[in-house]
Amino acid sequence: MDEFRTDSDLGRPSDSMLSVVVSIANGLTPAVGCFSGSLSDRIGPKPIQTAAGITLGAGLVVSSYCRSYPAFLVSFGMILGVAGGCTIAPGLAAIGNWFEHRRALAYGFVYAGSGAGTTLVPLLSRYLLDLEDDENEWRRPFRWLALFLAVPACVAGLVIRRRTPCIAHEPDSHLSLREIVTNRVIIVLFFVGMGYAWAFFSIIVYTVSYAQSFGEKPYENRTPIGDSSAAFLLSIFGAMSTVGSAIWGELARRLGVRRMFKVASLSTAVLMAAWPFCGSYALLACFAACSGFAIAGCVTCFPALAAEYFAGPQLGAIIAIVFLGFGIGSLAGPPATGFLAEAMDGEYTLAFLTCAAGLIMSFALVHFCLPLDECPAELLSPVADNMNRVSFTPASYNHGTDSTL
């Protein structure tokens, strides 16, 4: 973020201003997902995912030519938010309908890719920046990143396919928007996503900034940390997220998605409360590793929770609605964390404790408000009645399911 903060064309934006850009992208992702998820239920994920890859590359390239903060806000925040919205809901719905008994494990492997990206992209970005003669030149590396990120996204869009659903008995089992948004379980999941996303994106945005504040007021008594070392913390976080996603997926398969989400959210809340007291690079590295591993459980189990209750031909639309709460948390969390830290003259304790509170809220909602195993019919009606009619075309099994993996 240092390169952005020192860019005179962008107006030398502060951390909180830059976090607004990231939060707009994160907030737009589930909002756009409401449309892309529903569209994916109708036409399949392939064209939507491919368009997302193209949009991602275009957004990064356009951002590299921006000469003002508002233009950067639109190109990076909004265009990348649209790309994310066309990726997450269709992709998660496709996975949820392909896998049944090993659904959580499948989501774990998918989010391991997200963790790998969190590990590799900061390292690649730093490498590309170091190749530039001007240490503040970030525009050309941004264009290389566009290629690095857009090509795999487009390839994924070309190869993805859905498990074709059909309705076994009645042709009118399509759920209305009102039935979806007024369902109690969906409302609970909405706020669960909001709570843990607040913390998740605050960690991503402020891991580096918090480390870079060492040696400056109010942390002048702590040993300063260099930019490269601070950026490496995010790579540690991503690497442990990659490992954790697969492990949490297997644990959720064996011990239950609901139970593992509670363990992950409570563990991350404890770590968030301890974060302000990590006064050395070694402790920050330990926090990055532990928090990356712990919150990977939330990221893996959250979509699996929705799929456990609502797997079927409208899973894309339902996941999109649920992820709106996640989007609100990601939109509000990083700016609020930054504003609280700035209001406390750069002291992060209150800001990080607020993130811990969001995780505790998510834990409490899952523990007290979600059904223990399967959703009872009286809770999900009329959703349960409609979902019970869902079957899949026999031809879809020719492509393999989790029973053959």
C-alpha cells in the first residue's frame, strides 16, 4: 500500500481511503452475485465465470492508468467488485450441487486456492515492484498482475460445468424471491457472514499496515519492521489459509460443518483479541499463521452451511443472498477498523476487539439460531417442500460425483 499512499496522482490517499476502495470491491461482489447467481441457475456458470476473468483483467489494466483517486475508486473498487460477483456465487453453487457427502472438503480445496493466491500475489507484487527503477512505480507491475490473474480465471470459466438439476415431481417448485429473503435460516446465515467477514477482511487489509506502524507513534517502543518483512506476513497468512482450508474441509466432513464453523470462529475471535498485544515480528508471524489457519475454517464452512440446507437448482441464488451479509461485513469492516485506529491516534486495540466481537456474534448465531442437523420442515417451509422435489438428471452422474472421487 505504500506505493499508493505516495502516489501524487492519486492524491496520496490514507490507509482508510485505500481501505474504502478494497471494501467497495468486497461489498459489490455479493451484490452482483445476487444477479450472477440467479443467472447461473438458468444458463450455467461457464459464460459468467469466463466474463468474470475478462472483467478482472480489464479492471486491473484500467486501474494502472488512473490519474486520480475517484477514477481508481471506480476502476479498482467497482470493476473488480463486478468480476468477483460473477465468480463467487456461480462457482460455489456449482460445487455445492456436485458434491454431497464430501461437500465441505470440496469447498476446502476451493478456498485453498484463495489462500494460495493470498500467499503468492503479495510475493509476486513485491518482486515486480523491485524490478522497477522507481520504487514508487506500481502501474506496470499492475498490468503484469492483470495477466497473471485473468488468464487462470478465464481458463476456469471455460472448463467449469454444472450438475444439471431437474424437478422430479412438480414444475412449479421455483422459489420466489420473497420466500428466499424471508426464510429464517437464510437470515441467520446472512448475519453470520457479516460478522466473520468484518474480521476476515480487516486482517487482510491491516496485517501489513499494523506491522509497518511499529517504530512510530504510538508504537515507538517497538522494533520497526521493513516493508518486505511486513508484506511477508500476508504471505504467511495466505499459506496457512491454504493448508487450513483443506484440513477444515476434512474435519467438517467428519465432525460436522456447524461444529467446525463454531470452533473456527471462536478460535479466530481469541486471536483477534490478542493481535494488538503482538509486539514483535515473531509474534506477528505467529498471529498471521494461526489466524490464517483458524479463519480458513470460517471461509470453508460458511458456504457449506448454506449448501447443507439448500442444495438444489436454486443454490446459486440462495448463496448470493446469504453472501450479501458477507459483502456488508467486508464493505464496512476495513474502513471501520481504519477509522477506529485513526480516532485512537494509530492505536489498534479497540479496532481489533471490534473484529473479535463480530466473530463472537457469528459463533452465537450458529450455536443458538441454526438447527442442529437438518433443517426441520416447519422451519424451512415452503423451502423444504420445494427442495425435497429436487433431483438430478441421470446423465449428470456420467460426469462423476463425490461418490466416485
